[in-house]
Amino acid sequence: MGRLFMAIGDSFTEGVGDWEPRLPNGVRGWADRVAKQLSKADPEWQYVNLGIRSRRLNSIIDEQIPVALELKPDVITFYAGGNDILEFRKDMKEFLAQYTQAVDALVSTGAKVLLFTGFDIPVHPVLAPFKRRNWRFNDCVRQLAERYPESVVLVDYWDWDAYRDKRMWDIDKLHMNRAGHRYMAIRILEILGYPHQLVFDPFGAADRVGFWQATQRDVEWLRQWVLPMFGRRMRGITLGDQLQPRWPEPMYPAQGMKKQFRKRRKSEESRHLRNSELG
């Protein structure tokens, strides 16, 4: 059996912002890119991605970490907590204790575990209070990396200047776009010390935006993205409620991700048709 790379977490891990309708859940993301490069170096690498957008830490602990404990991957990436940080009602002390227990469990598998700090996004003043909660989270992540120097690899996303460029972000300003995901994949492969063929082309000079144009964009952003997000939270629903993990079982990226997804979709359609006929 080949080596196994597992990615667990929320929208960051799922790949939101790197839109690709020919792949599960309509996204690609940095984890798919990492898995593909690993398979180019060794076709026996397998890949699992359990990330689902909007998932909170307790759901990830209940749904995803048990799979890691069962499969015992060689490499695990764990990014969780962003959705919890955006909840003022969430007790940060309790949340960080849960996060620590989750990391303890992942380390127990014997895998190399990659932990991520949260990026210090230049946000609109309306979201500024959440930045301090993110700083507390980052301190916890760094402390855990120090606790497990042989098992945990710190991906200090917070400190990467490349993401200061707005062109690395999707229109919602909270998720990386395709360029951001590609750059993340490159950095992770470099941190792990694996060869890759990915290239990131530097951006040219950014266009200057006037004060009034910038203000109009901020107003539109609040209307289209921020207010609906908090509205969903108040109603207790999320964008990931109807979604399933993108790659829930070990698969071989070397065999072609789009090809395998087409095959999976045809199988699901055939099964649905048979069930409809029986009904």
C-alpha cells in the first residue's frame, strides 16, 4: 500500500475560492494540487480530503478526526477554527482547549501533522474585533508546534507577505482565489521538502483605486457577503450543510482526479436511477 496524504478542515481545506466545476463540490484548492504533485513523484501516493465549507471545530472533531485515527495517514494537514473565531458567543478558552485535544489526537497517529496559523487579513473595521481572536488562536498553534517538534510542522500562514496582495483573494475577501491556492500548494510542498512542478508567476503592478471607488466596493462587499454570512449564522444554517467530503476515501491522484470524479458521478447517477425505479 502506498503512502497516504489526508487533508481535514473547513473551506480552506476544501478549496473554496479555487473554482472548478469538473471536480467535487465545484472546487480544486491547494490540497488537490499538493496531492497531484506528490503523485507525480510517486504514483503510489493516495489522497483523502474531508474538508467541507463552514464546518466548525466540533463537527470536524466528530466527523473527520475519527477517519484519520482509523486510516493513520503519513501526512495530515489540519486547518480548523476560522468559523469558530467568527462567533462572538464562542468561548475562546474552551475552543482552544478543544483544538489542542484535536491536535493531540492527530499526533497520536504517528503522522507528520501540518498546522496553520490564520492569516491576518486586512479587514474592514466592522470585522476588526475578530482579529484579536485570531491572534489568540495563532499563539495556540505556535505553542503546539513547539510542544511536538518531531511531529508537527508549522505553516505560519499569518507571516506570509505574498497574501498582502488583494489579488490573492476571492471576491469575498475571506478565501484565497486560484492564485492564492496555487501559491499555498507551492509553499507546503517546499516546507515538506517534496519536489514539484508548480510555478507561481509574480503579479505586475496593481491598479490604483480611488477613495470613492474603494468605498463603493466595500459597501457592495458588505451587502453581498458579510451580511448574508451573519444572516446564515443567525438562522443556524451554513453553505456546507448539503455537501459531502470531496475525496472521502483513499484515491490515487496519479489516475486523474477529473476522470475519477466523472466515474464517481456516473456511478451515483446510476444508483439514484435504480433506486427511483425500485421506488
